[in-house]
Amino acid sequence: MLEYERKPAEGAPALEPEKVKVIGIGGAGCNVLDRIALHERIDEGELLALNTDIRDLVSSVAQDKVQLGKQLTQGLGAGGDPELGEEAAQEATNEIKESLKDKSLVFICAGLGGGTGSGAAPIVAKLAKEAGAFVVGFVMMPFSFEGRRRLQQADNALSEMEKCTDALMTFENDRMGGLVVPKEGIQQAFAAADQIIGQSVGAIIKLVAQPGLIRIGMDDLLTALKNESSRCLFGYGQASGDNRAQEALKAALKNPLLDKGQMLNHSSSLIAYISGGESTTLFEVELLMNELSKYVNDDAHILFGVSSDQKQGDNLSLTIISSVGKSGGSEANSNEKESESIIDKESSVSEGELPEPFVDTDDIEVEETEEETEEETEEETEEET
């Protein structure tokens, strides 16, 4: 079931830091960017903040900043109007193109539903694709109580993002409550959401940028995430201690970006990347991968990577990236509908529940048939007696 290609570890990074760009768009996107700059300590990559609101832009800690719609909005926000956000991004096209020149990997972080994020994010993603970069989108969807109009604007922007990204991951704000205890403040809840996305960006950068014992490159990433809609799932877990392998897997499976465990039996391909300090053992790697294999079906294509990172210390981390459904038109659509029905029945892993391991329904039917046959035989014996 496990498929991997052994590559020798190299001293030089697989992807130069100047080839990576992390872009935050609008208020929500720039908040994530600030979190990455202050807490994630990502050495690889450049940070770029894009916003129509000049006050928010000035307060960002990103080293590069571009004001969208200088003439159009005059330093004010887009007022919740995606069309205004789109025009503002188009006004700054030349500056955005210049910042994307010679970039191989581009991350776009934005909140959808408002004006700047919904309008500008698809434009920036399209420009990054035209520049020849591999584009990964992390977008936040609005709360359900924010109203039908904002939700519709978010859905429209999400559809546009699917067309111009190689991988697209969504975070539902409605799941934010499951990240903190009820008594904690709203600031902690938003900080927890920003942390999850920041960890996700950092994990993917390390996955393709750092040399490893068994390395995963950009070509592997392309293979694993190739599907019709570009929609992808993501899980990241880190743990220390005697049971760190099991705990890292549990944390990764509970990640809200896994979309209620949809990856468990609907993934056509999967990347599993393990990173740890010098104390990481082969037994831990085997244990973790054997446990992970219980949660995906036998037809899934698994790409496996391992790296040794002294910065991890006693920690062991697991990164899971998966495409949603099979690649291909009609089959992908049928899988997507099937996934939606299953999600309605499943409980959310963001609420702290670990998804059940994958079980083949054919095996269940065989077992039920055998049990029924045994019961019928017993009844016949009793009647004869």
C-alpha cells in the first residue's frame, strides 16, 4: 500500500527561500500573515501583505506591502463589495506581478465573504499561476450567522479560487468554537484559527524546501494534489513524550482543515511527511504509518517522506495532505456527492472526536451474511430438537 521513492539527503535546500512567497490578502489574510511572521518562525519564503485599508496595511509586520486600489478606494476598505476589491487588485496588477517574479511556490491566505478578500484573492491567484508558480490557497469561510449575502459572496469567490489554484484548503469559521474551551475569549478563538493556518503554511514549506532522508519534492506535491476542483485536505500534528507518534497522528486527524474526516475514505492520493529530531526512531515511523494506513482505503496512492530536523528537538510532527476524491470528471462528481452525504452523518473532528478507521463495507456485508446463516442454522436445530 505504501509507495515512496528513496532520495538521498542533500545539504542544500530543495527549494530556495527566495522562490517562496506567502501572501495575505485583506484583513483576515494579513492577520494570518502576522501570525506566521511572529510565531511560526518560517525561515524559507518572503511575506507580502495586500490590502485596500491603509491603516491595517501599515500595522502589518510583513516586510513587503502593496496597497490595493490607491486611487479607487483612497486608503479605505472595499466596504464588503467584491467587485470593488477586484478592481482594486487590478489597479495594482503591475506591483503584484513584480512581487511574484521568479517565484516557484506561492501561498495565498484570505478571508472570503467580504470585499478585499473575495474580490482580490482570485485575481492574485491567477497572476501567480500566470507567473508559473505552484499556487496553494488557504481561505476562511464566514460564520453562518453573517447572512446569506456574505455566504453567497464567499461561495462565488471560492468557485473562482478553485479555477486558479493548484491546491485549495478551506477553514469554516463555524468550527472555531471547537478550538478553545467555552470560557476562553473570542481573541483566543481567532488566534487559534490563525495558528492552524500558519502551521499549515509552514509545514508545506518545510515539506518541499528542506532536505530529507526520504524527500518529497514539488513533483510529488503536484502528483498528490492533482484533481478536478483543486480542493484539498490538510492535517498537522506535533507531539513529544513516550507516545509522541500516536499523539501526533491523533492531532493531525483532528485538524479542522481535514473537513470532518472526509479524507479517510475519499482520498485518491495522500502525502504523509514525518519530521523529528535526531531521537526519531524507525519504530516510531513504522508505527505511525501503520496506524495512518488504517484510516485510508487500499486504493489510495500514498507518498511518504521523512526528514531529520534538529530544530524539532524532542518533538515529532506529521503533515498530511490529501486531494478530495478521484481525478476525472464524472467520477469526481459522484465521489463529491457521496462525500457530502457522509459528512452529514459524521461528527466533526474539530470537536475533539477522533474519526473511526476506514472499514470496507464489503467485509461488513460478508460478516452480516455469515451471522445470519449461523442464526438460521441454530433455529433449525432447535426446531428439530
